[in-house]
Amino acid sequence: MSDLSALRRTAERYAVGADRRNKALWREVLADDIEITGPGFSITGLEANLGSIDHLAHAFTMTRHVVHDMDVTVDGDTARGETRSTAEHRIAAPDGDTLLVWAIRYQDQWRREGDNWKFTRRTLIVDWEELRPIKGTGA
């Protein structure tokens, strides 16, 4: 697998881990010294960041993260780049569920650890957000 394919797989595993509330997947792709920052938060360390999955489960009925494209530069055992994504967050409400949609640019840094690439830093930038009514049941 090429470095670019492996880095993309890391971003996709992160997305699936968030959506499935699967901390084991995040353990595969986050370095012990990971720092994830975004609007109003900054979390350092693997264990602390795993708590974000609990927050997702509490705040949203469901989420869906889609990795669109990446622009990455590899330098030996480190890489940096931008990962563009969409994140959809279903919010339950008595008068009808809504979907909070974020257009995201992650500013990413990775480190090769053995045969795997792991995130060492992710900065989440929300370019815009949108609220949409949910029309289907999703069941």
C-alpha cells in the first residue's frame, strides 16, 4: 500500500470510528500524544481524545463522516496535509429531528509507527455549517 493510500485509510478509519462509536478504531489511528483541536476545544492525549466518542454518542443520535479528498506531503516517517470532509450530526428533537452538517478541513499531521500511520495532530476547521430537517426515518 502506498503512503498516500495508508494515510487516507487512517482518515477513513477515524471517520468510521466516530460514526460507529468504536474506540478500538481510534486506538489504531491516533498516536499516544495526539492533539485534536477545533472550534472551542483542544484535547491532548489518546485517552482524553477517546472521550470524544462518548460526547458524540451523548450529543447526537447518529453521525456520518465522509472523507472527500486529501492533499498530503510525506517526509520520511512524518506527513502533513489537509483532509476535506463532511460531517453530518443527527439531533433528536420532539418536533422533528434535524441534521447539523459541517464542511470540514482538517489540518493533519501523521507519524509512521511500525507499519501504520497515526495522527499526531488534527485541527478541525469548519468552513460552514447548515441545519436541515430530517425527512426519512433512517431505520
